[in-house]
Amino acid sequence: MQSFTRLLLAGTAAAAVLVPATVSAQEVSNDVVKVGILNDQSGVYADFGGKWSVEAAKMAIEDFGGTVLGKPIEMVSADHQNKADIASNIAREWYDVDNVDAIMELTTSSVALAVQGLSREKEKITITTGAATTELTGGQCSPYGFHWAYDTHALAVGTGGALVKAGGDTWFFLTADYAFGYSLEEQTGNFVKENGGEVLGAVRHPLGTTDFSSFLLQAQSSGAKVIGLANAGLDTASAIKGAAEFGIVQAGQQLAGLLFTIAEVHGLGLQAAQGLNLTEGWYWDQSDENREFAKRFMERTQRMPNMIQVGTYSAVTQYLKAVEAAGTDATDAVAEKMHELPVEDVFAKKGTVQENGRMVYDMYLFQVKAPDDSTQPWDYYNEISTVPGNEAFLSVEDSGCDRRQLPQVGRTRERGGRRGCTPPFRFLAGCPIPGQVPEVSACSHGVWPIQCSCAAAVTGR
């Protein structure tokens, strides 16, 4: 059963007065800018993002003033139940019936890939904050797809790197049996091997597993120094609890929570989670700005936010900034501004958006405190090191993204062509005369390589 919540946040008349006079009502479709938050609100990742991400999105809309370009901002939300088919059906209805402009959060990699693919066909923007697979900006990259918060490469470099350097050079993986788990295992394993370590084996478990006994026994018998938990949410928590029952850590093996956030630490408790190394992109006690945001979030939710929830706040805010900068909610114009604008907010400092949609910013390696070291509620982390953004995230060249699928935003265009059709001319073959390019009027979004006539290129915005 699908569940929907709707929120309309209208700004004050005073806020509307501040909108530039050059903005006309025709530049916002349906007289409303509408975003959707689609995530797991009842399953294993409900604490990971869930209704707390919905609340963060609501905060972003309120902080933006409730309007953009003089029009109200509306939000819809739904529970995709971690099923790609359900998520796709909801997204299709949002686009075709509810006129949603952009969908965000998208916890679970299979869901995110499905919705990003549909959104590409529909020429709609997605900003993923809850899924980890690098395929979103790699082999399945999209001119309208953006990836915020984290990904499997960043987790592998952060947590995996720290443990290998500390002597954890043999690994065995407990891996969630879907795209996210495969990607996290592969990238962490590659990083381990590149740094002189060895992967002794792996075992895969279904999403939502509650009894990890057989999987943990295989990991224990492998003799690996590190058991990498290539899973998330309640799956990770259940595996850690099971490991405690088997005395795995006490016997000398280390656990690596490759995707573990403050929400899961809180649910598990410091007694069980102490000593875990983990990578996050945000922590509430890092700065006065973070503490102020966390205080506001706590007042509304009675909990501290994690990187997915604050990342969702950032994603909604950045989308609205892009709409404002573009002077319209038209997808191509907004996508161009999404690529151009720096990301500077409570979540990310000096963030940039790559050509493939990957938002790059610094991440952090933390270690969970022992109970005796915690001095106040939610005082859970010691910051170990910063992982620079250019190390945490893959470059476009290394991502596997086929640049022929991406627009060269703000670069080469053909005059008089279809609005927003900006193919990567320099990568397309078939024009025999130097200086000529495929004619934009023949372009079709989402179909590459294109078949069209040639015309002289014109440079401009």
C-alpha cells in the first residue's frame, strides 16, 4: 500500500514582493514548484532517512521562504518500501498526474537507479541522497541525475583506507544482496588489494536479514582480520549484535561498518558500537553552524540528523537555488544551474558538482566513542581525519560515465535548436567537415548516439 503525505508551504506576501520584477508567471509551470521525497519510511532503512528526511526537506522549504520566483513550493512524499517497481510507479504518477518537478532522497540503490532512469525518460531531475551506488554517476549517469551526500567509493576510501593503514590487511565481506552491497564490496575490496591487502572471501545476505549466525560463522572461520559489513541500516545493526553474541571482536577480529550513521549508532548503543570506524559527511558537533541546525532538527524530531537527512536539506535547498538562478523550473535550465552553482550550506563547504552529477565535498572518518568518553546525549564520535573530496569521490574520467550521454552545460550549442538540447558535440562522430556538429534541432534527449544532420557550431550560453 502506498502512503502519501503532502505539504504546501506558502510564503508571506512580503516574501513575494522581493521577487525580481523580471520574473514572469509563465516561467513556472502550473504556478507551483513541486518536489517529491521518495524513500523507505517503514522498512530496514526507515531510520536511515525515512520521515526524518521528509522533515529535513520541510525545513529547507521553510528556510527558503516557502516561495521561489513568486510561486509556492509544494512537497509530496511517499514510502517506496525498498521496491523498485513500487518506486517507479509512484514516480510515474507524480510526474504524469501531480506535475512533480524533481524527486529526491531515493534510499536503496535499486530504487534510485530505476527512478533516475525513468526521470531521464521524463526529462525530470533527481537528486539522490539516500542511495550509495556509484552507478548513478557512472555507467547509468544521466544529464538530469545528481548524487549528493555519499557513495560507495567514498565509504571504501574512508573506512577501508583507515583500517588497511592500521594493519587490517585481510578482509571478509558480509554483503547485502543487491546493487549497493555489490558496489560497496567491490570498491572496498579493490582499495584493500591496491594497498597490499587481501580479500579472503565474501557471503551475501538478503535485505532485511535478522539472523546473521550462519554468515558470521563463515566470516569468523575465514580468519580475516577485518569483517567488512557491506550493508546498511538494520542489517548492519543486526550483524553487529550477532558478532557481539559470538564474541568475534573479543577474539581479535575487527568489524568495519562500511555504511553506518549516527542514527544506527544511537539505536545500537555505545556499548555495542564503541570502536567502530565509519565515514560520514556531516556530524552535528563539528561547528557552531552544525550545532545550531542540529538543535532546530532536534526540537522538531527529538533526534540528531545524519548525513542523509542533512544532505536532503542541502539537496532541496540547492534545487531551489537553481530554479531561482535559472528564472524558471524548466528542467534543462535548472539542470544547467545545478551543475554551475557552488554548494555552500550547512551540509557542504566549497562543494562542486561534476559533469556527471556527482557533488564533491570533504567527508570525515570518525570512530565511535566508548560509553565512558561520551559527555552528553548524542556525543558519539571522535573525528579521526578528513577525507578530501577529490580523494573521496571518483573523477568523471574514472567514474565510468559515458560523457556522450551528458550535456556540455553552458558550452557549445546550436542556435535555433530545441530548447536545452546540448549534446556533447566533441564526442559525436559523423560530421565530415571540420567545425561542424550534429544539428540540435534533430536531437532527442536520452537517445545517444544521435542521428542528425550537421551544422556549424556556435559557442555561448
